Amino acid sequence: MSEHNQQPTQGSIFYICQYPLDLEFQAILIEGRYLRLRDKLWRVLLCLVENKSILISRSDLIDKIWDGNYLTGEQGTTHSICHLRKVFKQYNIDATITTIPKRGYVLQEGNVKQSL
């Protein structure tokens, strides 16, 4: 993860809350600064954003991001979700990744109340 001062490119078509995602630089533009994410972390974020408020299964993430390699994909998915939650908290991104046990994850924006 690294930060750079730059202007958004034409690739900024997705958003996480009010922050544009720059597809070319694999970065979130936060208050005029790019926050670049590692490739697999970026790809997990994009899958969640493209399916905002929709359950995306753990196996779909492993198939799309780790090419079906469950050996590395299981741990990689867990690590990526944990890391994205930390990024959201650190940069005050008002989004939540909810874990649906045995099923997958849901990305929701705004003030989300979780019910068990």
C-alpha cells in the first residue's frame, strides 16, 4: 500500500462511498491522494464494489482472484478481507464488509447495523 499525490484518470468509474477507484493505478483516491493496493487486495475490493450490497461467496472470490487455488485462496481471502477492513477504518471510509458465515461477504456503504 502506498500513497501518491495525483489527479484521477479516465479509469475512475467505480466508487467506494465518495472515493473514486482508479482502475489504471489500482488505487483509491482519498482527499487528493492515491492509496495504491497490492494486486490481489485490489481485485478483492473490486469484486466487492462491483457486487455492492450483494452476497459474494468465498468460493467465487477464490475462483476469480486465486484462479481456483483453494490452498492459497482460503488464507488469501481471509487476509484480504481483514486488511480491507483496516483500510476502511484507517481512512474513515464509511463502508462495512459483513461476513456471512459459511457463505461469503457483503460490502455495504454508510451506517450499517448488523443483526445476528
